[in-house]
Amino acid sequence: MSLEPLSQKEEEVFYGLALGLIPGIGHIYAKTLLSYVGSFKDIFQSKSASLSKIPGIGSSIIEKIRHFNEFHLVENEIKYIEKHDVTPLFYSDKLFPKRLLNFNDSPFLLFSKGTVDLNPGRTLGIVGTRSPSNFGIKWTQDLIEHLKNENIAIISGFAYGIDITAHKACINMDIPTVGVLAGGYKYIYPAAHRQYMHEMCYRGGFITEAYADILPDRQRFPMRNRIIAALSDGLIVVESAEKGGSIITAEYAFSYNKSLMALPGKPNDKASRGCNMMIKKNKAVLVENFNDVLEEMNWDDKTLGHSRSVQTQLFRTLSEKEQSLINLLLPDREINVDQLIKKLDMRHSEFAAMLLALTMEGLISQLPGNRIVLN
């Protein structure tokens, strides 16, 4: 491999992009490697014997790293993102969405485009059918109009129907909005929505975990949906059948312990059967208007600093496992990672993701020799 001299930051981007291109290296392996090795460049330059000591990293993964030689694809990706003002954001970057740090299935790499702030104080996801009724369209537009002065960023999937209705309403109301894409930026889907990209980038933007030339294949949409759910403090489903992308997003939101809301429909309306089902099963809160949404999100106080989501962002409650880890650490006392994994009885991949999140939040520091210390 022949490279022009790169700065340290450019090297990290280069090798981070390379890691994501290796078949079989998913986000969990990538985050595990990064948490133990410390840098993407060192992952490629570490000896096999050193990598083999990382819990969960077997010989097949090491061989894939060793034999990767498609660095021209990395160079092509860098040329594209530089030409089209796309920013790669890695799991360890300060600008990476903090709302994604708490989930093991979150991506280790995102591609961001626009002026989007991926760590706003308040976020609300709005999804729904691709064939909405006039009532569903009007309800979505009215809701967003009422949200204009609430300092909320709207998250959706840039799809037909309720998604694009929400995005367009945000453009009209000058509200920040983020479109989460299933494929790469070369293949915007649906193509008819490309016309809205410029204005959306001006008022927010887009993110995707797909490299530029990745097609938005069917299997990539559920992956996209988990990001919508994780980015949203609360998720509203506006008209949905029993099955479909909106229900998948809602299931992710429910599993992530997000505030899940649904607009009810008539009992015999197939287009609202999914919403009614979630309300009936007590998975989703019934919302009929703007005030219902504010009540569920605890956003009645217009002082942004008092909103529940900001408290979560700045002083979030640690999970039970995270608190157990902190309790095992004492200031200035270094502890071996393997000992902690045994004491906490955790999977290596789960521990690695938690370790990286706590490190990025400044609660702990990772030291040479596979040790950590409480800050």
C-alpha cells in the first residue's frame, strides 16, 4: 500500500474506513477492537499475537484484518466524501450521537451530511405509513407547526408518506430535521426526494451507516430503523398497518425504553391497525394532539435545561451494569479488564461497548496493559 503522508487524524479516518470495509467486521467487533487497541491504525499494525489476546477476537477475524488489501476502496470513499461534503463520524468521536452510545447494536461509523447537530437537547422521531390519509398528513403538519418554538429536532427516515411529510413541514417551519438513510449518498431513496436534500442540509441534514456506493437494499431498512429509534427521545407512529417499517422502528424504540406514542385510528381501518395494536398492548401511549406529546415527553417547561432529555444527555442515569463497573473501581486504582469481565459476568462484546461509552463520557480512562482506572 502506498500512501501520501497523512496527518494523525487523517490516518485514523483512513484506517477506520478500512476497518468498516472488511467483510465480517461488524460494528460489535469494530468497537471491541477499538476499545482494546486504542486506535484504528494500531488495529492494522498490531501483531496477530496481540490481537488474539482481545476477548472475542478469534483467528478468523485477525486473518481478515491481515489479508485486507482493498485500500483503493478507502481512497475512493475519501475522495467522494471530500467532494460531497460528507463527514465520517466514528464511535469514539466527540460529535458522534451520544444517544447511540448506550446500545450494543449501534454503528461504529456514521456518514453525516449537512449542518446537523447530532446531539441536540431534544429529539422526536416521527414515522408512519408510506400511503397516509389526508388526516394523517394534516395531523403531522399541525403537530410540527406547534413544535416550532420547542427547540426540538425531528428525526425520520426520508421515505414516502409520513416521513417526508414530517421533513417538509420542518423545512417550512425552520425546524431542525435529520433524515436517516438506508443506503449510501450515491443512491438516495426514493430518488424523487433528492430535490429536498439541499434545504434539509441547510436546516439539519442526513446520516447513514452505509458507504457511498451501498444500495438501499431491503435488509438495510431495519438497520436504518434502529438508528431512528435510538436517536429519538420519543417516537410517534402516525398511521401504520400491523406490519411494516414503522412497526419495526417502534419495536426498537420500545426495546430501547424510549417514549413510544401512536395516533389512534378507527377500529376497522387497516392503515391504523398497527397503531391501535400498540396502544391496546400498552406498548404505545395514545396521543391525539400536541399537548399529549408534550405531556408524555415531560416538555411542558419551556426552559430547555429542565427537559428530561437534556438531563439524560448531560447527567444520564447509568445502567445497572455500568454502575456495577463504577462501584468496582476506586480512584487511582488500576484494574485489569479481564478481572472486571469475570466479576460482572458479561459478554466480551457487551463489556467493550460499555467500556468505550464510559471512556468517551470521561468517567474512566483506559491504560496500557489492558487496565482501566476511575477518573
